[in-house]
Amino acid sequence: MLADKRILLIISGSVSAFKALELMRLLRKADARVTPVLTEGGARFVTPHAVQAIAGEAVHQDLWSLTTEAEIGHIRLARLPDLVVIAPASADMLAKMAHGLADDLATTLLLATDKPVLVAPAMNWAMWAHPATRANMATLAARGVRVIGPNDGAMAEAESGPGRLSEPAEIFAAIEALLAGGMKLAGRHLLVTSGPTHEPIDPVRYIANRSSGKQGHAIAAALAALGARVTLVSGPVAIADPPGVNVVKVESARDMLAACEAALPADAVICAAAVADWRTAHEASQKMKKVPGQPPAPLELALNPDILATLSAHARRPGLVVGFAAETENVVANAITKRQRKGCDWIVANDVSGDVMGGAENAVHLVTEKGVEDWPRLPKQEVAARLAARIAEALA
Ligand code: C5P
């Protein structure tokens, strides 16, 4: 599948750079062509001789190399490949990419390329968790840069945590998925809502529900894995942002609707959020006081906007609108009615009477204009992957 595909492989400075050698070997074995670029930091960990010998092509290191410039030129080098891969991608490399710096050959190529870019980050867990790296990753995701890893585990410096470079076989599989027709949603913008909403009562209290965001986040990740540019509008959740996704964090239903409208146009929207149906009619500006001996003041509720119904009837309605229906009884019958009432195209109906909310698995029924499909009970990631594949088919 990778035969004659050309991959520009940038190796930046990390102790894990030795894994890039194995990655190149796997790529060559699959008949891909590898053009290696070694940064100054990368060359501290692997030698240009090893890189060049395994790549079977000249290694590029110097922006100012007269020989390379005369033979090929760095702009052509940037345009030549089918895919640009940065493995390992150091924290410094990701920061430079996010800010558009171009102070060496690798970063100049990255600024000049018009090809898809896959990064495989590798760094100490604290560097990966640092707000600066988080912000840089968010910037890169919003630009459509794809991410593989990092993995969680032991580090060279005898610490442990997320930051380990993905294994060569994993990076190879990601490359294969990106190049071998796996990019079915490339060039598409997909909008996903996820998580609960918090509806403020006063500055310290709110109304919420038990949604974990796991299903919605998994859907966003699965769509991104198919090459889509994904905007994930998420209510407050305790889980990590999916890699390669532009995450917009909101609190209330009204914030969520505004963020969704601001993200339009989109090719499809998947409303997986458990939006609160009601909010308090009057949000108290000060913390409400408990008055000893007095009964609590009743909470007057107001109806929240229905985001799914609003987007279904929107002037800039996405081509495909998918809703969820969490039910505890008459799951399919309710979903069929809900599909019509909300004006969406598909409903993913799930029975939440068991341990679905917050759990790892989901048993869903897909209700479309053609009828009802019963899917087996699957991990939420599998449900997401299946749904993403169906969405890609529908948008093809
Ligand atoms: O009416 P119900 O809450 O069961 O509908 C569920 C579907 O509608 C889900 O897709 C959910 O994300 C969406 N929804 C919404 N805004 C609301 C309520 C539900 O987008 N206010």
C-alpha cells in the first residue's frame, strides 16, 4: 500500500530518535521512499551515516547547503513527499511549528510544505503536560496536523508518564492509515459536541448530569483519524483532549450553542453532548444563602436551546446532522420519533438504563432515513470508529 509513496521523515532531538531508524526500515520494507531530514538535535542522538544508510537516500541537514540547494532546493523538498512525518517530534520542534519559526532546514520545510503532516511527539511527561506544549498542540491540531501518541510509560530518565515516542510499528500503522486511502475525511470539517453542560445556579453551584464525554471524545478522535479537521465543543469533562482535534471548552448549553454556531460551516455535526434540558431562570449573582429555619427557595427553571434541533434547522445546516438519544425505555421507538422531531438525519440511540453513562462500552442502534441498524455492544472507541466510517461513506 505504501509502494512508491514518498515520506519526508524529520528526526528531531530526542533520546528516542533511535526508533526512527526502525521506522525507516519498516517503511523501506513496504517499498515506501524515505527522504530523511535530521535536525541539529536529532544528530546528537543518531548519526547522519546511520540515517542515510537505512533511508537509502541522502540525508538533509543544512538549510544553507549549496549542494542541496543546487540539486533540489528546499522548497521542492517540501513539496515532493506525499506525507511529512516528524518522529520523534521534540517539544522544541512542536513549539517552533506552532509559532511558524523557520530557523533551520526542518522548520523551513514545515512552513513551506502543502502536504499532510504527522507528528509523533516524544518528551518528558512534565514537558508534554506543560500548558505551553498543550497550547502548541491545540494550535497544531486546529491547523490539521495529525498526531500519533505519545505513549504512557517508562522514560529514559527513570521517570514514567505520557511522553514516550510511539513504537515504530504504531507510527508505521498511522502512516499507512493516512496514505492508504485512510484519509477519507481529508478536507472536511466535522463538528462534534461532547460531555455534559453545567447550568449555573449561583457563582458556586450548578445543575449537571453524569455524562463523561467518553463517547463524544472518541467520535472526535475517530473522525480526526480519518483526516477530518475536527472541532470538538466540549462541556466540562475529566478526560483528556483527543489528539489532533481542536477543542473548544464551554460550560452551559447556551455557550455550547454559540460555540457550535461560531464553528460553522461544517460538513457534518455529531451532537453527542448530554445537554441540560433546563437551566435556572435567574442565575443568582451572589452565593445563595441558607437561612436557618427557612425552607429552601424554589428553583425556577427555564428551557435551554436545543442545539441539535437548532443546527438541523440552521441556515448553514451541515450536510449531515447526527444526534444521540439516551433512553432508558422504548429506545428505538423514541429515537425514531426524536429523529423526526429534531429534524436531524441520523440518531444514534443508546440504552442508558445500565452502566453506559461513564462506562467503557455502548450498545447502540443507528436510526437513519433507511431504517434501524442494531449494533453489537462495543467499546466506545469501536462505536466511534464505526460511526466515523459511516459518516465518511455518507459524505463521499
Ligand atoms: O431530547 P434529547 O435530550 O433526548 O436529545 C438528545 C440529542 O439532542 C443528543 O444528540 C443531544 O446532544 C441533543 N441535544 C441538544 N441540545 C439540547 C438537548 C439535546 O443538542 N438542549
